[in-house]
Amino acid sequence: MFETGDADSNACITYHQYGQRCTGSAPCRNCRQRLAEHGPQADGGSGEPDYHEKLLSDIFRIIQSTDERGSQPLLDLIRNGATYPEVRCWLDQIITGAPTPSQAFCAEFRGARLRAGYEVESGAPSFRSKVMDVHYLCDSAPVKVPAKPWTSVTDDDALVSHLISLYFTWDYPFYAFVDPEILIKHMSAGQLQSDFCSPFLVNALLANACHYSHYSEAYTVPGDVKTKGTDFLAEAEMHLRKNRFEKGSIVRLASLQATLLLYERYSMVGDDDNGYIMLNQAVEMAEALGIINSPELSLNNSHMSEEMIRSVQRTAWGLFQIDTIVHTNFLRKSSVNDVSIARIDRDLSKPWDTWAAYPLNKPSRPSWLSQAFDEACRLSYIARDMSRTLSPKATNSAVNTPEQKQALYNKLRHWEENLPATFSLHEKPAPHILLLRMRYHALLINLYCDWFEGKPPFNAITGQPNQEEPSTRIADSDALEIALTSAREIAVIARLHKEEYGMERAHQFAMYAILLALFAFLEQKSFNVLDHDFLSLTSGFSIIASRSQVGMHLFHIFRHSVKFRLQCGKWESSVAVPRELDELFFKNTSPDIPDKWNHYAEGLQKLADNGEYIGSLDGGWQTHAASGINDMLRKYETLSVGKVDELHGKDESSGFGFSPF
């Protein structure tokens, strides 16, 4: 596959540089980069006439010379969609670097399995540099749509089809605020006058979809996650500005949907409070349309087309979910009090409707999309009530009492107990159902996060552990126990997601839920950094976090929060700390010693500008720590959607007029 000069030159490049090999479950980052630079070739090989014959022969050799346990990593690699060159690279390091394959498997993979719970990513995910790979994928893409006339960024139908397919596979099912069948139909028709598709909507969607793509075409600067989809975003923003300054113009429903997409986009990249601005603007647009916060509206009597009714329903209820999720996430009062139109039919999805993990080579799963959407709407009502209870600005003396919280807890438990049996984790359901379950457990942690012994486990000002005091409320210990139970359930769900679908394309809500669970562990007075669930959550979080600028910032804060927690707790263990954890949490505690995670802090000046740094610790690494869940949520809010208290005057009225017709 590569030019070689000695017997060992085919081995893993990491071996030559660091004396270590890939784990065996997949090529390491260096091998993946090497593959991106040198392959795959057009025929999947290296141009050698007997390339595939040798590859097949070596696969047979490995399987025949090892037992079932020994050959399992090779089979897992193939099942996870490895290319021919990736398998070749993996085989080469085993065959050329060990006396016998069985010995290699016995030692190498047993260690790999032991490390599987805490391996962490320390950089941006690899990207593929060959455009032909996108064209190859397009042959299997579930959605085929044209690039023109919707975007001027590219005229490549294959790339656009790939990105649209990624969006509807990984992003769309969680919020589901557009009707995919209708949007795809009108995008395929290519009519700019469509009520259901517009260049504004398509470019906003493509900008979001780039978040889920590993191909260089998704980047403005290949490999730099900050530039994923920025060309499409710039064109979407051009249409946004155009609509804003046309006072009194009639805006189609597609503009409301595009605005929601921009909320998602800005909250992923942390663009100067634009997350909240776009969400607030979308709420204003929906209110003007009369589909939220208004008297009940019967769409059947409005002379709308069936397509328009379905699209309006999707958008109204999708907005309700987004609004309740983001506001409850950050303990704010929801803006959407109610939806004025009926929900979509719960039984719209049939048992034979499936979800496929494009572009992974995985078995299809029942989608249960309409059922999951209906359950999410039911959960959103509980979240709305929680947001009114938990908001720091709540003035009603009846809110945030033990009785109120108990009532909300009972509602949440009742919702979970009545989920369909098909949503059970034993069924290994589609990711949007796993995310729905994560959302439930995140709400349980949110419900009690201000009751954890009444204070965080360590003092953010002095850097010392808080003194233990007798609890004045019997519910305090129960609150932490409930939160820890949900944190462990999130760990179980995250492991299932990682095993079934990987974490590279997990929805950004998974990042929120996992980080919330991790900080629930940190709230314990007897925190154990070697806890299996904590380690597996750390591993999953590192993968998701590496895909976005906000994620990198949050991982930096989390890492230093753990360091701070361990220092304050004077943590000691007789068990040898694994190398990965030693490097992540224990070494390089001085700001003067660089490490491979330092670039995760680039751009965190925004926290300093908002007074979110701990100011009394002389600028050391402790300044980046969060003292507990509530402090972490304040930082998360600032970095992603902005600060809702500072929006006055920023989001001036757009002058949008509305017509669903």
C-alpha cells in the first residue's frame, strides 16, 4: 500500500514514533492520517495486481491461526466499515510486528479491551481528503437531491446528497421540526418559489450537516473543526440579512425552520450570543404565525394544503421541544407556554419503517419516529413546568419547594414507566430513542442539582473543600442519590450508543447530558476518579467534544474541574493510575507546561470577559475549573447560546411578516 524501505515500514507509524502500536480495534489517529494522505486508491488498493488476493489471504491467515477471541477485533474492524487500506494497515502491523498472530492478539487486544473504558480523544476527528469517497457514498445515500438552484457554494449533487442524508440520519430525528418527505420533494423539484424550501433553509441545513461529515468538502480549512460548514453558513447568513432588512416582507415557513437551524448551528460554535438570539427570533416568528402562545387554532378550517398543515405542525411542536430543552438545560424559564395546534398523529410511523445509520454499515432499526416525537412532546410539557420552577428569577413563593419537586419527579417517573416496550435499551433502539432516554435522566439531574447538600463539594473562591455540615433537609441526600442513579443510567445509554453507532456523529444533546452526568459524579464528597461509569462517560465525552469548538472548551473546563476536585479532595489510591488518566488529570498541572490539550482553551477569553473565571487563584490552571453543576451550566450557557440576560437591544425586531400560504 505504501512505499517501503525495510521490513518494519508497513507497521503502525505510532510504533516508530512512540514505541506503541494501535490498539487493534481500529487504526490510530496517525494511521488514519497516513491513510488519508496516501489512500484509498480508486480500486480500494494500492495498484498492485494481486492486492486483493493478498489481503484476503492474510485475513484467512489471521482467522485460522487464532481462536474466536483472537479474531474478534479483526471482525469488529470490518463490521465497523473499515476500508480495504485500513484493514491492510491493521494486518501489516500484526503480521510484521509479532512472532505469531495468536501471541499478538493475546497480549495486545487483552490490554486494548482493558483500556476501552477510558481511552480519550485529544484532537479533532480525522477527515477524509478524497472527493471520490463522497461520490461512492452517494450511491448508498438514502436522500438524492440537487445542489442547484439552492446553493452557490457547490454544484456537486453527490456532496449535497451526502450532507442532506447525514442531517436526516443524525440530527433531524431529535427535534424533527421539518417534514422530511415534503422538504425533500420540493428540494428535488428545484422550484425557488416553493413554500416549503428556500436557499436560506437549504444552506442553513447544509451548514449543520457538515458537523456530521468527515470529508474535506465539509471544511473550509480541512481538519479545522471551527471551519466546518462555514461556506454554507455564510450563504445562509446572507439570506438572513436580506430578509431582515426587507421590512414588511412576507416570510415563508421555511424561514422559521432556517432560523431554528441557525440556532442549532450557533449553539454548536458559540457565536456571540447568536444562539439565544436565533431562538428568540424563531419564537417571535411562530407567535406572529399564531401557532404558539395563542388561542387554539384549527388548521383544518384554514384552507391550507395537507402539506402545509403537516409542515406547520412539525415546526410548532419542534420549536416547543427546542425551547423547553435549551431553557431547562440552563435553568431558565421557557418562552413557549403552549402550542396552539394539534400534534401530528402518534401512529404515523409504522412497525416496518426503519432508520439506517448512514453511512455506517449497520443493520437498520425500527424508527418509531412519530412515537418518539409524541413522547418527546409529552416530556416537553414536564420540562416546561420544570423551567418555571427552577428558574432563578421565579418569584412565586410556591415554586422550588420539596412538594413541587416531588410532584415533578412523580411526573417524570410516570412518563418513563409508560414508555413503549420497543423503547427498551434491550431492543438496542435507534439513536433518537437513546437520546430521549438521556433527556429524561438529564431532567432528573436538573431537578435536584441545586439541592446537593446545599453547596458544591469544594469552594470556588478558596480552593478548599467545603466543611461537612448536618443536612437541614432530609431530601438533600435523596436528591444526590437520584442524580447519581441517573448519571449512571446516562453512562449505560452512552456505552450502548458508542457500541452500536459510535460517538462521532452523536447529536450535540448527548454532549450536554454526558457532561451533566460527569458533574453529578464530581458532586460526591467521596468522588472516585477510577469509577467505571465515570471513565466511560469521559471517553464518550472526549469523542463528541472534539467535533466542535464549544465541545473543546467544555472538555477543557471539565478536565481542569476534575484536577481541581482531586486536589481539593486530596485524592489518593493504591491502584496504579492508567497512563491515559495520569496524563489527562494528574500531569502538567502548571500553566507553564504545555500539553496536547492546551489548544482546547483557545477562545475561552469569552468567559473572562463575562467574569466566569475564578479570579483569586493567580491565573493558574484552576481558573478554568467549574466548582459544581450550576457553575458548569453558567459556563456552558455563556459558551454556547450566550447569556439570556444580556440580549436586550441585541435582537432587534426583524420586521418579519407572516403567511403560511
